[in-house]
Amino acid sequence: MTRTRAALAGAAAATIWAAAEPLDIALFRYGYSDTAMLGKLATRSRLWPLAGLAIHAVNGVAFGLAFREVQRRSGIGPRKLALGMALAENTALYPLAWVVDRVHPARGTRGVAPMFTKTAFAQETLRHGVFGLALGRFAS
């Protein structure tokens, strides 16, 4: 897989994640959105949704490129590896939610509900699973 394809696969998977957020917010009845958290970190203007989606897509590009390198060196199948890496990232980085809950400038606003909760962890696990499955599909 080329770097370009890996980057595009990561961006596409992150965009699917963002598009699915309203569904899991309704499913979990919990108002946390990664797009809102990222966008409102960048700007408090009405452009925060665009900023959040752009930052999320760039994060997807970086993840896609890291995925490519691990896949190239490990030989693990793309679908299994993408899902495993996405879920591992969720688990490894989740403790940072405690920091976000305390220092985010928009905490408590629409979409920026507390992250360091069991419900938010379940949401994030589902979202990372969706991302990993999409990335694995686009990369294979």
C-alpha cells in the first residue's frame, strides 16, 4: 500500500467516524463528540464543526500512515491490524480524557460532555472499532 493510499484511507475512516457520531450519541444517550471536542479546542466560532472535522481527518491521516508502517513491517493482515491498532490506541490514550475534562476551554458545552466516564469510554471504543474496520477495509 502506498503512503497516499494509507493517508486517504485514514482520512476516510476518520470521516466515517465523525459521520457516525450522531448515531452513537443517540444510542448511548450521551452527548460527547470528538468532532466537537477538537473543533471547540481550535475555535469557539460557528466554524467549530468544520475545524473539528478537519483536525479529525488529519489525525486519521497520521494514523493511516502509522498503520501502513506497522503493517509493512509486521505482515499482519490489514483488517485485523487496523482494528487492533485502533482499539489499542483507544485504551492507551483514554486516561488523557481526565485532562481534557479539566482543561478544555469548552467543557460542558454541547458535544463536550465529560470524557472520563464509563459511557464515554464505551462510545470511544465503538467509534475506534468503526474507524478500525473502515481503515482495514480501505487498506485491503
